[in-house]
Amino acid sequence: MNTHRRNFLGGAGALTGALAAASVSKVALAALPEPVLQTSPDTMAPLAPATGRPYNPVVTLNGWTLPWRMNQGVKEFHLVAEPVVREMAPGFKAHLWGYNGQSPGPTIEVVEGDRVRIFVTNRLPEHTSVHWHGQRLPNGMDGVTGLTQPGIAPGKTFVYEFVARRPGTFMYHPHADEMTQMAMGMMGFWVTHPKARHPLIAEVDRDFVFLLNAYDIEPGSATPKTMTMLDFNLWSWNSRIFPGIDSLNVRLHDRVRIRVGNLTMTNHPIHLHGHEFEVTGTDGGPVPRGARWPEVTTDVAVGQMRQLEFVADEEGDWAVHCHKSHHTMNAMGHDVPTLIGVDHKDLARKITNLVPDYMVMGERGMADMAEMQMPIPDNTAPMMGGRGPFGSVEMGGMFSVLKVRRDQKPGDYANPGWFKHPPGTVAREFDGALAAPARTRDAGSAAMPAQHTPTRNIEVQVRKPGTHTGH
Ligand SMILES: [Cu+2]
């Protein structure tokens, strides 16, 4: 939701003749909708439907929605699986695989009951397929290589066709060499809007979508290590890391829906500040009203999707983030020892003689890292940062800001800047006299001395195992 939002149609010009010539024959091309490619990682304005049934479109965080064409009552889309260069944060570009110029691929939006035809052209160096996660569809359209279809070979185009039977929140991803292809960023969002007022699907003012994904890219390099199973160093939303993730900008009292899908290898407890929400739906469908309860954090397990809904009735800049603290950090070495409380002045002086840029990490915690700019390799992002109105936010990874503003116009997604706090409503330094803390000489706290304290040591007898005599 940058102020430089680009009209996605501007991206249509990015179609290259080389692509068309290399991948599909002229006859096939005549029947194919022209693929629309995207070159910008900015959040696109919602794509209002010009044809077909009307609906209230979603906003894909740092992403876009794929345009379609109507062909005799069928909504036709064209996905191109291909290597892409994705800017994960300003100054940091990753070599990923994705669809139509970006990773994740474009969001696909349709309406319940739509007949949908999706052309998938493969420009990857290996075969692929697309699985339409969560959809009711004919088995042969399910996209599982080897099980329901042959893989789409490099250079080939396949066609998927089915009716979007169930309204809700879905995603798509390959079911072919998934470990590699998902580690490289191949995935996308899918929303099926209800065809009429639905008793369990609220009409909302703002509807944001993003996928949780994770990468292992060594600082200074650009290609993810695809064999990594757990120790990822980049925790991203739509292949962006904070401060590269756009804010979610809403108007005071808007009803807001945030749809999240998880295609990483671990769970992510998504936490919203300042408001309570309900989980109103999953990729399995809308949650019955009697089964909803208030939350401020909801866990999104691997392969799951969650719809959070709330009324944004508190003005301000509210953090929204994964609550695993390591997931709000960017690329770092995991072998850094804990140095809190260690005095290493002498050591630092000696090293600085040899390496002038050397900075000792963590003597007082890690917050200094965000303020001082330690030199980092080209093409990576600082471990944490993000300049806020009061200094560094000291965050990275899966972190963004919900900006609730009284004067945000309906339908305006532009970033309103930092919140201007009413006078007297910001935590401030206390400048009165400080009383000395009261401490007791006994064990326990000052207010409540410990009771039943043993007066002598209790000896614990532990029998240690003797010689192991084997099995
Ligand atoms: Cu997380």
C-alpha cells in the first residue's frame, strides 16, 4: 500500500515475445489468454471485477491479483511457472521460482459457481504441476504429479478446469518435487467469494491476504538452500521480510478480515495488538458461529489457512506479527554465543586492531544491533530494524503494522504515515523520586516471607548406574 501503487495493467506490457515463442506454439497461443506478468513487489490496489458476478476484492500484501478473461462463460487465467527475482526487502533480491514474475504467484479471485479454466505454462528447468489446495474438484484436476496427472514438462502448457464449488480461502502450489519448488517460493493465494449473502461469511470493508513462507539464504547470496528442513533464516509474508512488508491500512470502525495460509515447515502463532479477533473460517470453510471464540493470537499450522476478523475500533499503529521471537528477525548466524553480562572490552580492542569494522555482539542484549549499522554483505537485510517514529522497531521477518485511522478514506489503501498520538497518551520517562526497592533478608519476596523453609539440607540419594552389562 505504497503511495506508488501501480496499475496492474501496466504490468501486462511486460509480456515478452521470447516467452510466447519459446513455450507455446502459435496455434496454442491463439487459444491462450495472454499471460500478465508483474515486475513490482508493491501491494496492488484491489482488482475490481469488470466481468462476471460482482464481489468485494481482496488486497494481497506486497502482491497482486491475476486478471482473467471471460470465454463463453468460463473464467480463463494463465499462470506461468518460472524463475523470478523477488525483492524480499529494499536492497535484498532473492532468486526464487514463482509465477508470472513474482513469488508468491498472483492471487486468483473467483465467485462460487464460476467455471474456471487455468492454463499453466512451465518455464522451469524441471516438471511441475499445480495443486488447488482445499478445492472440491474432479480428481483428475487435483494436480498431484504421478497420481492424478503426468508432470508438466518444461516448455509445456497444461489446462485445469473445474467449477469453484465452495466459497472460501484457498491456496495453490506444486505437487511435484515439492520440497524444492516450495522452498524456492512457488505458491499463491486463491479466494472464492460467495455468490450471494452467506450466513457465515460477513461482508467486510477490508480483506487482506498473505501466505507465510520461509527461506534459507546465506547473507550475501541470492538462492535459497532447498535442503533446509528446519533452520530457515528468512521468515516471510508473501516472500517479503520486515521492514519490506507493507502496512495494513484501514479506516476506524472498518470490519477487517485477514486471511493467512502457512506453507512453511513450522507453525506460526499470528498475534494482533490492540484488538480481539475471531477465526471465522479455515480452508475447510466458514466456522459455525457457536464455535468461534475471541483471541489475540491464533496458531496457523503447516498447510493450514485461517481467516481472522475484527472491527478496527482503536486508532493507532498496531503491531501484527508471528509470536515466535526468532521469526521476527532476519538472516543471522545461529551460532552466535549468548554474551549478555560478558565484559569483552579488551578482546574487542584487540580484534579491532586487526578488523576495523568488527563489532562485538550482544554484551547488553541485541538491541544495539538495530541502532548501530554493522557492515553486512551485499544483498542481504539487516537482522532487525525498521525505523519507527521513536527509533528502531528492532524487528524483522514476519512483522507488519495495522494502521487504524479516523480519516482513512473508504477504499483508500495508501500508507497514512505514523500515528499522531493525542497528548499524554504515550508511555514516557518517569521523572519523580525513586524509592529504594524493599528486599527481605529471608528467602522469598519482601511482602511474603517464605514459609516452611527447610532448616537443613536434605540429602538426595541418587543411585548411579553401575557397569552396563548389555542386553
Ligand atoms: Cu513464526
